[in-house]
Amino acid sequence: MSLAQFGDQVSYVSAIPNNDLGFTALREVNKWGVNTDHVKVGGDKMGLYFLEKGASLRGGNIIYDRAGSAFSEVNADTYNWEEILEGADWFHWTGITPAVSAGAAEATARAIKIARERKIPVSCDLNYRSKLWKYGLEPKEVMPGLIQNTNIVLANEEDVAKYLGIVPQESNYEELEGFGKRSYSFISRMVHARFPHMHSVITTLRQTINASHNRWSGVVYNGTEFFHGQVHDISAIVDRVGGGDAFMAAFIHAKLKYRDLEKALNFGLAAAALKLSIPGDYNVVTEAEVDQLVGKQGVSMLSR
Amino acid sequence: MSLAQFGDQVSYVSAIPNNDLGFTALREVNKWGVNTDHVKVGGDKMGLYFLEKGASLRGGNIIYDRAGSAFSEVNADTYNWEEILEGADWFHWTGITPAVSAGAAEATARAIKIARERKIPVSCDLNYRSKLWKYGLEPKEVMPGLIQNTNIVLANEEDVAKYLGIVPQESNYEELEGFGKRSYSFISRMVHARFPHMHSVITTLRQTINASHNRWSGVVYNGTEFFHGQVHDISAIVDRVGGGDAFMAAFIHAKLKYRDLEKALNFGLAAAALKLSIPGDYNVVTEAEVDQLVGKQGVSMLSR
Amino acid sequence: MSLAQFGDQVSYVSAIPNNDLGFTALREVNKWGVNTDHVKVGGDKMGLYFLEKGASLRGGNIIYDRAGSAFSEVNADTYNWEEILEGADWFHWTGITPAVSAGAAEATARAIKIARERKIPVSCDLNYRSKLWKYGLEPKEVMPGLIQNTNIVLANEEDVAKYLGIVPQESNYEELEGFGKRSYSFISRMVHARFPHMHSVITTLRQTINASHNRWSGVVYNGTEFFHGQVHDISAIVDRVGGGDAFMAAFIHAKLKYRDLEKALNFGLAAAALKLSIPGDYNVVTEAEVDQLVGKQGVSMLSR
Amino acid sequence: MSLAQFGDQVSYVSAIPNNDLGFTALREVNKWGVNTDHVKVGGDKMGLYFLEKGASLRGGNIIYDRAGSAFSEVNADTYNWEEILEGADWFHWTGITPAVSAGAAEATARAIKIARERKIPVSCDLNYRSKLWKYGLEPKEVMPGLIQNTNIVLANEEDVAKYLGIVPQESNYEELEGFGKRSYSFISRMVHARFPHMHSVITTLRQTINASHNRWSGVVYNGTEFFHGQVHDISAIVDRVGGGDAFMAAFIHAKLKYRDLEKALNFGLAAAALKLSIPGDYNVVTEAEVDQLVGKQGVSMLSR
Amino acid sequence: MSLAQFGDQVSYVSAIPNNDLGFTALREVNKWGVNTDHVKVGGDKMGLYFLEKGASLRGGNIIYDRAGSAFSEVNADTYNWEEILEGADWFHWTGITPAVSAGAAEATARAIKIARERKIPVSCDLNYRSKLWKYGLEPKEVMPGLIQNTNIVLANEEDVAKYLGIVPQESNYEELEGFGKRSYSFISRMVHARFPHMHSVITTLRQTINASHNRWSGVVYNGTEFFHGQVHDISAIVDRVGGGDAFMAAFIHAKLKYRDLEKALNFGLAAAALKLSIPGDYNVVTEAEVDQLVGKQGVSMLSR
Amino acid sequence: MSLAQFGDQVSYVSAIPNNDLGFTALREVNKWGVNTDHVKVGGDKMGLYFLEKGASLRGGNIIYDRAGSAFSEVNADTYNWEEILEGADWFHWTGITPAVSAGAAEATARAIKIARERKIPVSCDLNYRSKLWKYGLEPKEVMPGLIQNTNIVLANEEDVAKYLGIVPQESNYEELEGFGKRSYSFISRMVHARFPHMHSVITTLRQTINASHNRWSGVVYNGTEFFHGQVHDISAIVDRVGGGDAFMAAFIHAKLKYRDLEKALNFGLAAAALKLSIPGDYNVVTEAEVDQLVGKQGVSMLSR
């Protein structure tokens, strides 16, 4: 939905149950201008999550209720990826999908394979979730194969530890001003080195002062250089769910537009920072709003 | 409404359409103890604005819908200013009024003229709004004549540039601790020098850390001296609309009470700072609440 | 209610009117697992308070409406304290109770006496409220007798001045880093010295940056040593009512569990800090949530 | 407030505590154009009631919390009735006032006496409330004296039984089509006969089909004739509190305007019927809206 | 939007201002699956209306604020009707459109002309609104020309009086059981006779018991026969705005599907009856839900 | 919960997941005074349903999401029924339980068996739900065995058709005034005859005028006589979910208290009628409120 707000043509490939909960969700996606022609309708259950929003010193909490959801019932043959990816400039997937069911993991694998064959760039937000992966396979059995043909990944320490067994030692941490000891450099190099088709590795840096006040930045590594992004001090947070998705949507948009990793990183970080001021789990800011924060002009003023 | 909360007798001169929206607005003004006997009832349309409240790094936004409003249809003869100003101690107008229509500008001119004849102090919040001034006249054609007989103005850089063509050069900026480079000194001197009846020029200083966190202060210049006001660090902002109006109401109240510019400035700043904690676009704090913040005693405690 | 959330068996001794307001209040207490078998049902009036929540630079305000409440009609014979305290490990009372009526003060005295006879530890949050104590007796006539047999008190400057006439002189203040000049040391020593059964005196330290941003810490004195607790910087406050009660509940729980004053203090401070993120006037956090903030691990993150 | 909506100048004589609850209530009264210059400010407690709205077959319920209210503390000397009633065309009181306290009863007596001396018509809604009258005097000791100088009363069976000991026997009931057996004729005659200054006696007829569906009508007796009013079938009731007050306000307005009992009755019944469609306990309909229902033209249509 | 819920491909031709109010409205239309490719974006003002919902005996009220709206600024050349109507099976317009501005009337005329040339059936809800038609032309100067090439109209007494000067005399009224004296037969014949391309004339019959309880039915006349529709007794109305639009959408759907006037009438009436149970001004029921009410099986039960 | 409001000691035997959704549900049950010591805590999923409330002519709709719920994972050994039923006066189960899973059906069978052995009366609301029974067994394979040892059943046509294959022929219908053709007599006799331990068979009679207006009554058959209950005309329905449960709770309470089937029936019907005025799916009325409706005195009045 965020990509559509930036003016991109975007198609959402998912599954909904054949009931009013599913249709209502689909209408919400349509409302923001996203194509849903490839969404599968079938099954009985809407995947749900229950969110306790954090505030001040109290962190948030999520209870997932996704077992048996319509989406968990997809498999390698559910979608016609040849048709879906026809003419596409980019394919993005997230680590939450293969965490839901073996079928969902297979559908992801098929999609990545076909995207690769057609030379469509593939990105992934690794997004490890400890409360998922309940269907019998370990992340380490599934994820390396999917990452193999992915070109850009958003990765953090927990992701690479759980998916790839890459665990930094004390000597792999370096001091990053304002963020303390961080291992992003080690992680990025390791991930880049391991996968031959990897174009760049992104790490977001998040410092949680409290649940209502974070500092966010990020680093991207292209195998040669590290680009450090703008630091955003974000107090008075409204809803922090969806910050990572907001980043990726904006990164993809800017990468396709500017063909420049650093610009893409900064556009992504500014979009994510704005997302934290918006209730709900998707971003609805426009390109002009993001550009204003990248340029830092007139930020947060009342326009009248 | 803020002046009435401070215990002053105050009359609001405006116009409402002859329908339930107008009557409802009028009742809200009456509720807070403001005389509305001179409000004109007529026309079809209520002037409206739609506010998107800012939060965190996302600034707010306003859509005006005032074209053709009941108020835009007033003219020089709509109000009997001699009667309205009978016995008045002060007359205040805002730059938004002449921005709405030629008739509204004429009504303002007539009011200022009669106030001047009766030696009633006249104040103005210059309040330039880029989204208004759509009726054919430029601000520069209208405002200088109105300011001519005004004695106290609240002015900022954009106001004086648009209204009077006064634009500071780089050399006119001075460093003000905690607020960066500012041109208030140059602006105040220029405005004071240009208008012979000008008693003092006020500049508010606002530093926008983000939409939920501002620092506010202000300076008043009486042609001889600059008085610097208290600095308020205002985080957890609830609604920043109406801060300027809250300042002017409190400034007028304290100026009439203490006959002291510095006290008026500090009372005004404290009132404005409290306004930012109150939803809606008018201030409802009492004199005791403002005094407590001026004196900084027991501020923000829970009284029980 | 907070103690019940920590898993303790707890009984609330109070009084409600015999109407649906009373029953609704009682059900809310039951809902959180508190025994209310000893609550007296009778009288016509529910004690009420009306809260204006503070925000930003505007402090909160409370209007009490407790005169003639069901609770104010209790007396020394209302409760069978022998039965109530049978098997109890702790008895806690608050200074608000004797402030409501002479009968409530007598009921408190009776309870304390019986607890003392049975060697049950007695604690008290002194909690002076200037808007109560309207029934004819002065705090100084009532409180010393009650404190006489109390073992642990939570005291601040205003409490000890009003109850015991202990008023620090300038020389009794010492600089405490981050909290300015404080007299907690003098107060604690004076209170401890005056009452022979006093085990320890707790002082909470609260720095009000604004109504939405406080820093909290605390000190406990056992007659020999002072233990300083963790400092919590609490911005984005949701509701500050109930912070003191939250502290005491958690302190009691941890004191009984660990038999260690410093651990009890830190558990109490963390619980109180979390309370400020929760709407309503009682705390509902679990022991695991508090422990996480004491240990400072993963604080304020979103768990998913 | 209803009278002010009909365009009458009206003054509300009451008392509020000197706190924000009182001021807020006063502002609400001012908002609707009622003069409150004679409201006494003082005391600590706002009189309250808690309403459980009925719906369908479940009746509503009210818990009063008025003991010790600011209003209960008025007495015969609180108000300067000579000044208040200067130039008045009508004085209205309700049976709830003397039910609150001896002082309130005395204040009522004084007001009625002065109104009588000045030949101002006095009306009363007898309004017996079983949950009030707690201050030591019986209704029968107080009310006859007050009714003595009252000219128009709104009375029902319970009122006259409790106040005057007038209890209909079975033979005093007559069948009224659509309302079953009713004793209004007997009651009206008895009340009229007993008080020499009585001009007319009004009885409202209410048939409760369920809490959301009533049929309302009324009868007025001038000592000679009975006038029967229009019957209103009122389903989809929004809030039935305030129907009696709405009737009296409209009756008084129309009686003063038309000098015709039947017109006053029908205007009152239509206003009361409309009140039941409005949330809150006072009526805000305009004269035109009531006239439309009296005339039954275009009733309940959407005007556009 | 209702047609899209029935599964039809439908395009909405309108205009929105180039601001967030306009985009938000457009997204709401998109959400329900309506094509908005032909909506013009431009101008400053969103057309608005303010609705006071009626309830019980209190009728509703609407305040229009449409002067100067984006939509009022369209003209004969704004839309490419040839392209818009390419492949269309039906064109529907409403009498509100030519009531807004001369340009809107011209745009309507152009659309009808092109639809006629292509033999696309044209329908119209005459929808006279006394609060519109403010731009200088009388309805009688505009509407006959537009109706000339319209094939199916929804007409009531006020419509044909204002648009065509057709006013029934007393002899033109006939008793219709359950609806009193009605002139639908006269009106239908007169309208049908006057316009050579008229296929059928529909009259809805609405009996307003109160604002929350209506009885609805309708009659359609094809120049030869009258078909009377099902009567719906609709109590507990949730929102009566949009009933006429709901009828027309469902009528068009069923007419295209069944090619049968009576079936179309009954499908339309059932859909309109259901609309009155749904908040908002458009209908979102499905075909299955409407069919269930037409067939009267299992109506209003809870499905579980 | 309804039984607890009537003053009965009641224990709820169910299962919740080990997360905050489960604990919150449990607290709600505790709040109303129900013992939950036997509720099993375990599993991941809270059983859910999504309710679209009906209104006017639009019926409601429910989407179940119960597959894999904590409750579905119980089995014959989950509960210690000997202990649970120790000292019980009644055991009630509902047809929804065996519809959820084979384990739930087994747990029910075990409970009924032990209740039977101890001569505890067993009742059941047959409650057939077409959207459940998804786990592989047909209702007919499960229910007869459970009903075998049940003494009182609440049954309707669909229940006995689906569970027992009892389908009335046209000749089995009789006209019941105000409810049309009904087969309750046939059904009751057939069910009573088939099960030797059956004490009585209850049928509720519900006439759905629309979703907001029902007429409810009921009949009970003891094998010899039919007792017809009071008819309740229930308009302005607030929430019709839970009417059957409200009936059964009140029936059980009154049956135990009065040992009279007819009194139990009428108490149950009045309680169910009141439930329809209360939001949520459980009844919270008191015995006094129900008695008032059984006796029809002062029904639906406002008590003050």
C-alpha cells in the first residue's frame, strides 16, 4: 500500500478466506490502489494478530492467531507466477511468509525462482519471528535456499543467527556513535560473502529509548562500501508496527527511481520514521512528505 | 474566549450563516462568556477548516474551505463600529480577516479608523496565511494601510515579507541561544520605524523539534528596548492550533492589568504554552493557572 | 489488585453503598482476583473523584466528592479484624483512610492494633491529601498514634510536616544528583528515630519535568543504611494516578519474596514506572514484566 | 433552556459548587442562552445523578447523589427574589426543589410568596421523587403550603397521594380510550377545589408500551372544562428523561403567547414528544419544529 | 457502489478537489470496487452536506455546502463521454446533478445525448431538492430537455410539479390500501405520455410513520400496465439517507439481469429496505441478501 | 454468569489458551462471580466469533473461528468430573460443545455419565449450529448418546431434525395463535417418547418480525401436559445474541427454587426478553428485575 501511495503500480499476492472478514481486508487493500487480482479466495480462517500497543516504559506485545489461516493453505501451485511477474520491475517477499507453513514456503520458493529466471530484482525483509515457525521445519532448513536467489536483504542479528547460523563474537562488534556496540558490519560482510547473487545487505539500527521514543537509522553494504543513513530521533511515537515494511516499500521505490543505494536508504529511513506517527500497520505517506523529511526542510510544521 | 476566561468583558465581532451550523458555533462562543450581540447572522455558508493533526515527525496540515462564507460577505457598513467600540479598552484584529475578502478588509479598516479616533489601543496578529488571499488584492495593497493605525503587532519574518516587503539579509540575522540564527531584532526595528503610531512589536520564537515537541519564547520591542520572555520547553503537545491567539489574548489581558510589556509578554507566553496541552483551537486556562507557570511553582503537578 | 496480579492472595477491606455503583466497583475488584468478602455493603453514596488529566505543561487536577460516602460511615466495630487478619503475612493501610472520617480513623487504629498483637508487619503510605481531613480532627491528632505501631512507611516532606511536625531546615537538604536539593535523609532519620517499632522508611523521589515526563527514583532507610533505587526516566506518561499505590504493592510483594530491602525498592520502582504507562488508577503488570524493567533487558521492545 | 430556544428571556435560579464541575454546568446553561446571574456559587459538591437508560422491556434506573450538594445549602435568604422577579411574566418551580433540603423548601416558599404579591403567575411540576425527601420533613408537611399560592400544577396520581393525601377510589377511575382506566378527572377536580388560587390542573397521560415506546397525551382542567390534548405515539425513544420539563417549558411559552389552555397543552405535548428523540435531559427544539408536529404536516421527514 | 456489490462493472463520473478530502472520498469509492478513472481532479472545494439524523418523531435535516465545489465546475467538455460510454449497458443520472450548476447541467445533457446515440438505456432519479437550484436557471428550463432522451425515470409528485408543471388535481388521487390517497397513477401516465422515448415510470411509495419507522413500496408503469411492488414495513431504521439511490442501483441490476420490470421493482424495493438498516449513504448489501428479502425466507434471522 | 447474578453458586468448566486473551476472558467471567477453578489453561488459540449485528430488516451474521481453539483440545480426561460435580444440584451442557471437536464431545459424555450416576439433573440446550460440526463426525452419531442421559432439553425443529432425524410432516403442524403453524407439540412428544430419562422438553417460540423486533414465548412438556408461557413482544432489541442461554440460566434457577415447570418457564422467558435489551452475549439482570416482568408490574418505567 505504501508503494501505491508513492505512485507505483503494485500487486499484492496473498490469500483470504471466503467470508466477510476476508472481503473487508481485501477492500482495505483495494482502497489504497493496490492490485489484488492474484489474491486467492478460499479457506475458512482469516490470519489475525492481537496487538497490545506499548507506551512509555511498557513494551508492546503481539499474540498471533495464524494457524490454519487461508494464507497458510497456499502451496507451490496456488499462484501462476509466470503471469504475476510478467513485466514486473521488482519482487519483494518477507521472512514471515515461509514461517507460516510449508506450503507458503514452497510458494515463496517458486516465486523467487521465476523472478530470478526473468532477471527481476528480488528483495527480502528477513523478519524472523520467534512466535511463528510452528509447522515442523526449522528456519535453517528453509531460509538459505530462499535467500540464495535474493539480491537485497534487510537483515538484523537475530535474523542471521536463526536463519544462517551467523553469530557475531565480541570482536565483531564496533562502537557506532549514538547506537553503542553494533555488529552490522560483520553481519553484512558475512551475508554478502555467502550468497553469490547478493547485491546489497541493509541493516536498520534502532535504539529503543522507550516504547514511545526511538532513534532509527540504517546502513547499506554493497559488497564494497558501507553507506550510513540519516539518523531520526522519533519521540511521541503513535504506532511502531509496520516500520520495517514502510522502510522496504520506500527503499524499493527510491532504488528504482534513483538507481542509488544511499538515496534509497535515506528515503526508506525517512518513510519509516513518518510511519511511526501513523496508526495502523501500513504507511500512507506521499513521496512529497518523505522528501521533505529527507531534506529536513519545514519538517513537522503546520502547513496553512 | 480566552480573554473571557481571564475575567475580561469581551465582544466577538464576526458573521455566521443563518443555519444550525452557525447557531451551534455561536452557542459555543456564548458558552465561554463572550458577548456576541454584534455577530451578523446571514448568508448560507459556514467558514470551515479541516485539520490533520501532526504528530512526531509528521507535520500537520490544514485545508481551508472559506470561499463564500457568511463572514466573507461582510463589508464596511455591516457593523456599527461606533456602538461596538463604545467604552472599549482595546481593539484586536488578525491578518486572517482582510485575507478572506475585500469586504472583510474594508470592515477591518473601518473598525481600526474608529478605534484610532477614540484612542482605543489597537493590536494585530499579522498571521499571514499563504492558502488565503484569493480574492484579487495582494497583501501588500491592503495590509500597510491597516497597520498604519495599529499600535501593537505580533509579527514574524513571513508576515513582514509578504505584507511590507521587509526581507532580512544575512547580516540581519543574529545568533539567539537555543533558537539559532534569528532576524527578530531587524524586523522589529524596521516595523517600528516605518509606522509612527507603532507602540511595540512582538515576535514569537518557535523552535519545532518535532510536531509533538516545540520550544517557544518571544521578544517585545518598544522602540527603545528589547524584552526577552521566558523559554518554554513543550513536549507531549496535544494541539498546537491556537497558540498565537492564546498568546495575544493573554498579552492583552496582562498589558491592561499590569501596564508592563515584559509582564504581558511572559503572561502571554505561559498562556500559549498551556494552550498546546488543550484540544481545540481556543484557550480556556484561568489566570491562576497561567500565573503558576509564569512563577514556575508547582508546575505540572497533580493537585489533590 | 496489583498484588493479586503478582500472584499473592489479597483481601481488600472497604465499604460500598448498596446500589449498582457499589456493586460495579466491587465486580471490578473481583475481576482482578482480590477477595472482597470483608467489604461492607451499606449506605447511599459511592465515594467519587473527578480527574482532569494533566498533559505537557498543564498539571492535573482532582475534585473529591467523598463526604458522606459509604466508606466514611465505617467505625471501629465495622470489621472483624481478628478474622480478617487470621493468617495474614502483611497489613497495609494508607493515610487517605483516616483522612475521610473519625470512624475510618478508628477502624484503622483497631486494625493496626490487632495486626501488631499478631506480629503481622504493618506498612503505610502516608499520602497526605490537603483536600481531605474535613471532619474536625487535625492530622497531627490522629496520625502519630497510627504510625506508632506501623513498621514501614512511605513518607515525603509534606506528609511528615503535616502529620508529625517534622520540617527540614535549609541545612537538612543535600544535593542528590539528578534530583536537586532533597531532605529525604533528614526526614528518614527523624521518622525512624521517633517510632520505636519502625523498621524502615521509604522516600520516593519524583522530578516533574512536565505532566507527561517525570523522573522517578526512591530511597529506603533501615535505621542504619540508605539504599538508593534505580532511576527511571518516564516520558510519554499515560496516567500518573496510582503510581504510589503501584510502588507499595510491588514493594510488599518483593519484600515478602526476597526479604531484601533493596530488591523490594527496585521492584517497587519498576512497577510504579510501568504503572504510569497504563490508564486507570491501579496497576495490572505481571511479575515478569516488572522483572524485565528491573533487569533492563529488552525493555520497551515489541514482543513478537 | 427549552424556553430560551423558544425565544423567551429566562433566568435560572440555582446553586453550583465553587469548582470546575460547577462552572462547567453553568457554562452549559449559558450556552443555550439562559441568564444565570442569580445562580449562587459556593459549597463543595455538585448534585449528581447516575442514569441507567432503559431500552426495550428493561426500564431505566436512577441513583441520586444529591445529599450535601451546593443547592441543598440554599435557604430563605440566599436569593434576592424581589430583584429576581422584577418584571417577570411567570415563575416556575418543581417539586424536586423542596425535596432536597429544608433550606431549599424555604427558598421556594419565599419565591412563591413574592411572586404572588406581584401577581406573577406561578406554575409547578409536582414531580414526586420517592428517592429524595431524606431531610426529616414529610412531603405533606411542606407541599400544601407551597401549592397554596401556585396557579397551575402538573399533577399525577402519585404526586397528589404523597403531597395532599388525595387517593382515588375505584369509582374515581374512568376508561379513557387508548389509556385504560384513569383517575385524572377526579384528581384534577380535587386539587382544583382545594386551592382557591388554582387556575388549572394539568395531567400528563403516559402509556409505557416499553422503555423505547410510549404513548403520551395530557388533559388540562380549568375548573370548568377538561381539554384533551393530541395523542403522540412515540417509538424509537432516544432518551425519556426530561419529558416533563420539556412539556412545562413549552406549555408556559404557549400559554403566554396564545393565552389559550388548549393550545398551550398541545404545544407542550408536541415539545415533550420531540424531547424523547433527543439525548440529554433538556429540550432544544425550536418553536417551528414543535409547530410542525402540532400541525402534523411533514412530520419526521428528512428536510433537504 | 451498490451496483459493484451486486457484481456489476460500474464507473463513477464525478469531480473531486485536488486535496486530501477529495482523495479520501475517491479511495472510499475505489474500496467498493468502482472504477473512478473518469473522475476529474481539480478545484479547491469538496461538496459537503451536514446531516442531522432524525429519530422517532423528529425528522432529519440537511445543510448543503456545495456552492463552488469541484463538481460544480464541470462543463460540457469536461468528460470524454464517447470513451466513457464505450461498451456501456446502462447510463444513470440524477436530478441533483443539473441542480448544482449550469456546467453540470451541460455535462449531463452531453452524456445523455451520446448515450441516446448509442442506444444505451438511460435512467434518472428525478430527485428534486428545494435547497439546490441556486445558479440562476429554473428546473423547468433545464429538466424537460434532459428527460426527453431518458428512458426510465423515478418520479414523485414534487419532482414532476417542479420540473414539468404536472400537478395532480383532487380527482387525480386514488386510495391505495395502506398508503392513503396517492396520485402515482396520474403522474406516471402524464410523464409517460409526454416523452416519446419513455419506457417506464417508477414511483416509490413511502409512508413515514415516524423518522425511525417507514413503510415503503413502489409502482412501475410501462405505458400499459402498472406493477405494484412488495410492501416493506421498516421499523428501527438506522439511516434513511440513500434509500432512493439504493433502489435505483438494485433496479438497474435486476432489470439488466432479468429483463423484467416487476422483478426489477421488487429487487429494488428489497435493496432499499435493507439500506435503511445500514449507516452511511450508500448500500453495501449483496445480491444474496436482497434475494432473501424478496423471497421473504429466513428474513432478519441471525445466521450461525 | 446469569446464574451467579441470581445468587446461585456456579462453576464454569471450559478451557482458555495460556495468553492474555485467555486471561482477559477468564477475568470477565470471574468479575460476575463465577467459579473458574476448573477451567483448563493451555493451548495457543482463543475461540472467537465475529458478529455482524442485525438491525431492522437486515439479519445478523456470525463468522466462527474456533478450529484449533484451546477448548477444542479437551478430551475425556481433561477434567476431574467427580470433583467438579461433588455437591452439585444441576449440570447443564450445550449442543455447541460436542460440535467443536471429538475430544469436546468425549468430555461432555464423561460429564453426563458422572452426573447421571450421582443423580444430578442434567439439562441441555440442543443449539444446533450449521457452521460447526467440522471434525468428521455427524451430529447424529454423537448427540443421541449424550441426550440419552439428559433430563431436560431445549429443542427446536432444526435441532431434532439434525440430531435425531425427527422431521415433522405437514400434519404435525398446528396453528398457535400469534405464532402461525408450529410443530412444537409433535417434536416434544417425539423427543420425550424416545428417551426414557427425559423429564421435560422445552421449545422456545420466536417470531421474527424483524431483527429489531421479535415476539418470544415458549412451551414446556413434561410427558403429560403442555405449559404455555407468557408472550413477550420485544421491540427495540439491543442485542439478540445470548437469548437462549439467558432462558436456560433463568429456567434452571427457577426450577431449583420453585420446583415448578410453569414458573420456571415464565421466569426463563422474562429473563430472555430482558437479555435482548442488554449488549453482549450474557445476561446480567437480577432476580428482582425478572420478577417484575413476570408480574408485569411497573414494567419498563424509569425508577427514580
